[in-house]
Amino acid sequence: PAPADASGTSQLLSPVVRRLIAEHDLDPNRIIGTGVGGRITRSDVERAIQERRGAAPAAPVAPAVAVAPAVPPTPAPVAPRPAPVVRSGAGDTVEPMNNIRRRTAEHMVMSKAVSPHVLTAVEVDYEAVDRVRRAHGARFKEEEGFSLTYMPFIARALADALREYPYMNASVGEGELVVHHRVNLAIAVDINFEGLLAPVVKDADGKRLRAIAREVVDLAKRTRSKQLSADDIMDGTFTITNAGSYGTMMQFPIINQPQVAILSTDGVKRKPVVITDEHGAESIGIHSVGILALAWDHRAFDGASAAAFLN
């Protein structure tokens, strides 16, 4: 005989069925199961609840003949709760959302409903990048007309990592993972706190750091001046969002559908760190340190892949 579960029955019950039985204080041994092998289904429990309330029970279905091992039934989807009704009161100001804000909101709500979001983060020591910026930053700004920030270093490293971990550069289809062979980096750009757009650096894995830096600056300028074309925001395969200029420690971004991951680059600060020399001796130094936070879709891969990718 099968071992008895917490409800006192020897049957194997699904979590949904077990919860309904417990919530309505039912005796599972008194419920007639109509599932495979006489298994109690959700419909059986709901019929028992109706009988207890005095409602006419649904006509029982003849038990099916067991021809294969029983498979746990898929729980019925739970209907979303209606949004709360918001009413303005005395002293409130009602400001309609602009089109970008509305579309951003709709996209974010859809993404949270579609993807099981997970956050994985690592602390990064930017000392080696700082050495390059100190040595070449002044000449770079003179030649390019803008500062050499951390962003192009991160974007270039990210493009390399996506080639090594291609499942991060993908989209989830119907029972399949669509792996993209182009690395098109979308860069989330804030539009004067009114909404977000994510223009795309196409084929970033084939561009050097300086070329990526130029495109990021150009796309950001054209986004804020509303000069983007439709092609500029199409075909992104992975997104970077940068709140670091505001000194954030770490944020949990929402995935830009239909992609499977988004990387947040947060604030970089000078902090004490442990330095190990070539002989293994340790000392304390002051380095630039920041967090890289990856939000990812658990349908596409697992935590080990996300951690290895960030590393």
C-alpha cells in the first residue's frame, strides 16, 4: 500500500487537491475519485464542496481504466485579481500617462506575468579598468568628444560572455529555446523620467570597445532627442540597464521580452578590498567596486548557468 500523506489518505494527491481538502475540512476517504486509477481530481473535490453546501452535484464521470502510470493533473490557471480602483481626493493632481509611459508599463506587467524572474548578482573589482581609464581617458575624450566610462568595458565583456554562454542570448518559444546567433545589445535609456526605450547596438560581438562606446553615446542622444528610427529599437537579444550614475547599490530589473535576461550596471564606489599578490600575500587596498545584477528567466536555464555567465 502507498504510504499515507498528511491528509490521512493513502492516495497521492496533487498540491492543489490537498490544499482544497484542507481548506474545506473534507475527508479524502469519502471523496469518490474519477481520475486515472480512481485518483481524486480537483473536480472531485469541488463536487464534494458543492454537495456539502447543498448544491446539486455534477454528474460523476466513470473512472478511467488505468493503462499507464498516473500523471499529476495540471492545476487550472488562477484568474488575475482585478486592479484596485483608484480615486482622486482633495489636493490630488491627476496627470494622464503619456504614450511611452503607458507602453512601458504594459510591457513590464506582461514581462512579469510571462517570465519567472530570478536575480543573481556579483561584486566586481574595476581596478584594472580604472588603470586603463586613468592612462587613456584624457586622450579618449579629446578624440571622441565624450568620457570613457565603465559601460563600453562591460558591454564588450558581455558580448564575449554571450558567445560563450549562448543560452543567455535567446528567447523562449512554445516548448523550445530560440538561440540567437547575432549579439544585439539593447541599452535601456531613460527619457527625462517619462519612460524607457532600449535602442540596439547591432552585432556588438563584432565591434571593438571604442566602436561600442560611440554607438551607445549616439543611440542615447538620439533617444532623448526623439530621433530614433524603427530599426534602432528592433531585434535586441540582450539588454543592459544602467542606473549606476545615480549611485545605486543593486537593482532587480524586469526582463525586456522576448529576451531571457537583462543586466543591471549599478554604482561604482571606492572601497577597501583584499589584494593578493603573486606570492599569495594579502594586503588591504582601495579599489573601485560595483555590483552587476542579472535578472533572468528560469524557463530558459538554471542558476548554475547564470552564475557561470556572470563570473
